[in-house]
Amino acid sequence: MRVEFDHRMQASAAVPDARRIIESCVHCGICTSVCPTYELLDHELDSPRGRIYLIRDMLQGAPVTTRTRDHLDRCLTCRACETTCPSGVEYGQLIDIGRQEIERRIPRSLSERGKRRLLRRALQSPRLLQFALRGAWMVRALLLAPLRKRIPPPPRAADTAVWPPGAHARRVLSLRGCVQGVLAPGYDLALARILDRFGVTLVDVAGSACCGAIDQHLGAPQAAARTMRRNIDAWWPHIEAGAEAIVLSSSACGSMVADYAHLLKDDPLYAAKAQRIGELLRDPAELVAKLWEHASLPLSALPPGRDKLVFHPPCTQQHGLRIKGRVELLLQRAGYQLTPLAEGHLCCGSAGTYSLLQPAVAGRLRQRKLSHLLAGRPVAIASANVGCILYLQQESPVPVRHWLEILAERLLAGAQA
């Protein structure tokens, strides 16, 4: 595809990236075979190729309407198209550029802007989110089942236990995050306990917060950049003091942090630091697998009939971070039998705030995903991302849990690798 931008884009810093990405597309259509919205809606403009056409035309000066925006909004940003594309089209970067430009050209209604602003504010403020959820938890038992399922349960007391003491010379860094810290603090606790058995301390880094994905994908890139800089500032003293890696239990956060180097590449103060952050980033499956190669991880025996699991690979892990099959190997090494999963590449529908803004499409994707996950009759579903877990659990008849929790609850007391 050739592209010549109109005068409104000439001064934009996004022009070089947009041109490079659009011109790398050879419009072969292979991406349509793995796109969830194209699979459901059967509309070319709801496929990656169709959205690239829309963005190209908009940047060249073609008129855009709310229908153009609707097609871009319906993209889950799952990035399955990226791991399938033979030309290496960086679609995730382009869809962000397109969304930011269309927000400028076609402002949303006051109610739509208010809804997005509320999501950005509430989901990124642990204090505000916890305040709202406390009220919901108080009345949850009184609600009808359809409403009750939409309110996530409060974390268990065990999930808020004190982390292992940071006594090891080897240290890796975490991210306090936003939603996960309120609804699922047990994920980081589980990671901390597993790493502790290998002689590695997971540092709870004060000053770190949301990874920035909520702002980035809701059309607020400047706010996202401020969040990225804040996290880098929080991590940097620890990095200078010898921290080995940044390890995030949420694959969505990991995928976002992996993009820091690209998103801050034009920032003279943070570009080099963002590049270094990306180099230090590790998915928990990568680090645990490496540690387990050189040391044992004593686990309790599995109870009879509790060994059959299915793993749901989050899009942010398999497409964003390009990590496939690592968690499955770890679970198998721990003694679990994994049932086959059809259409493992397809999104579950959660996709950050997507399930809140596009509930109809998200609901259809979740139903389809659960039908595949449950086909092998597992006793539980394992995954690696808080959004996927909470969204699937709303409708799943079996528990949906983080793989780190599943392993950590079987750690033998007092055993050290």
C-alpha cells in the first residue's frame, strides 16, 4: 500500500510510523483468518486489513464518520493478526495511531467522553475502585444472578498475606498496578512465594502504579506517557542497584511495558531508559522455567482427580509478548494433564475495557471461548492475565485461576530449592 498524507498530518510525529506500517501491508488477507471480529461479524471493515484501509484513507484526507470510528472501536487489539502476518505489519501500533487521530477529527458525545473518562479514573485509582467495590460487595448476595455475576468477589484473606521477607541477594521488580492490586493481590503474592523458593526476591516497588494501557487504549496517550515515566522513575533506582529483571504477573501489563521503548522513543529523557526497561522485562513463565532448570521446586502431591486443567493463553501473552507454550510446559512438569484447546489464538472478549464498552461482541467471544475451554471437562481453567480470569469466571462453571496461584498453593512448607 502506498500512502500520501494530507496537510493535517504533515506535522504529526506519527507520520513515519504510520507510513512504514501501512506500506508494509501487502493486503494478502491472511490476517482475516485469525481476527475475532471478522470471524463473528463477517465484514471486511471489521478485519485488520479493512481497518488498515480505513486508517490509510483517513490519513490521506478522506472524510470520516462515526461509522469509521465504530469499526476501529470494535477492534479488540488482540494482535492475533501480528503473529500471523507474513509481512510483519505492526498493526497494534497503527490502530493506536488511527484511534488517536479519529478522536481528534470526530469528537465523541458528552456521554461517551464521560464514560471513558470515568473508566480511566476509576480503574486506575485503587482507592476509588476499592471504595466502589466495597459497596457492591455489601449488596452482592442480595442481587439477582445476572447482576451478581458481574461483580467480582472480594479477594480471599490468604491473598492479602505478607510477602516473603526480602532476604535474597537476587532481586526482581514488580508493578503495583491498578485493578489487579485490588481484586487479585494473590497473583503477585504467589509469584513472590515461588521466586522465594528459588532464592529470588520479588520487590514490591513503591511509586509504581498502572502500566498505562488503560489510557493508551482509550485515546489518552499523553496521560499514558506520564504513567510510563512514573513507573520508570520508580523502577530506576532499583535497576541501578542491581535488580535483575522486571517480572509482571499480569500479561497485559507485561505487553504494555514491552511497548514502552516504542511509545517513548522520541522522549529525550526517557527513550534510553524505556529501552532498558524492555530489555529487563520477563514474563513469569520465562523466569520460572529458567530457575526450575537449575533447581528443584518441591510441590505437594496432586489429590486424585484434580490433575486435569486447560490453559487459556491470553492474547497479551501469546500475541503481545510472543510467548507460547511456556506456561503449559510448566503445568505439565508440575503433574497436570492439559486438555486440548481449539481456537486457542482467539480472544476471550475481555481485552481490557473492551468488555465494558462492547459487551455484545465480547459476550459472544466469551461464550465461544468457554465452549472450547470446557470441551475436555477440566476441573479448572488456568490463565495468566487478571482481565481474562475475571471475565471468564463470570460465566464459567469451573474455577478460573492464575497459573501462579495453582503452583504456589502446592509449595511444600519450609522447602527451599
